Amino acid sequence: MPSKRRLLGRLLRDEEILSIARRYFISNGFDGTLTSVGVIVGAVLSGIPNGDTVIQIGLGAAVGLGTSAVWSVWEIERAETRAEIKRLERAMLSDLDDTRVERAQQGARVVHATASGLGPLIGVIVPLVPFAFEGTVLSMVEAGFLGVALGIAVLAVFGAFMASVSEQRWYVAAVRMALAGLVVAVINIFLPG
């Protein structure tokens, strides 16, 4: 167990691994948040009578997006790391099965898939929180407005985080990302039906 902990610590200090994990996390978190905003606006406008139903629909989306994020990244990284190991084996004229190199590649795949799956879960679930209070503290419309606002805030946080990584102005990146949530909400308002 200590060797696995050491490997994880080493992986989490590797900037290349963290860079890829951040990309997966933010990209899939962005998708999850926009999906949640769309679900919220569509649910409120279609007359869904209670917050529990919105939460169930949203959680279904979270399961689908989370599974997709983990599974696709696992398979993508599996193929890419196998190809990289094969290139290294050819260059070194050596078999790298069960070596430190192969274990590091497998560990990186776990980090990437985990980050990829967490992004959409956060992106979907945070905007749904107000619907847990629908009927007691909030009306459906109030929960909808608050959910969309939380989704926009999550997107702004994603933007600010990425700006901090790239040393850009955080507030500009936050506004750019948040704008996507507003656009999705507005488009959903004007959809027929």
C-alpha cells in the first residue's frame, strides 16, 4: 500500500499528468454544467411540478455524463499509453510489462479518468441543489433561477481556475465561461414547446 501511495503522490506532482487531468475535469465539468442549466430551464418551463423530479432527471444526466467521461477517458488513455509503451519498447528493445513505467502509465490513467468523471458530477449536481428546497423554502421558479445562477457561478469558477493556471486575468475568463451558461439558458427559453 505505501508504494501505491508513493506512486499516487508522484503522479499528482507531475505537471504533465495534472495538465491533462485539469483539461478533462474542466471540459467535462463544462459539459455537465451546461447540461444541468438546460435541464433546469426545460424542467421549469415544461411545468414539472416538483423539485424531486428535476433532481431525478438531473441525476440521470449526471450518471450518463459521468459514466461517459470516465469510460471514454479510460479507453482513450489506455490506447494512448499502450501506443506510447510500444514506442518505448521498440526504442529500448526491451519489454516494459510490469515495470515502473507501465505502473506510472496505469496510475496516470486512473488520475485522468477520475478527474474526467468528477467534472460533470460537480457541474450537474451543484445547480440542482436548490431543487432540494423546492416546496419548503423555494418555489419551482425560484429554484430554477437559483439553479441557473449556481450553474453560471460554477462556470465562472472553472474559468477563473483555468485563468489562474495560465496566468490570465481571472475575472475575464470567469465572465467568458459564465456567458456560456447564460446563452444556454436563453436559448432554452426560446425553444419551441
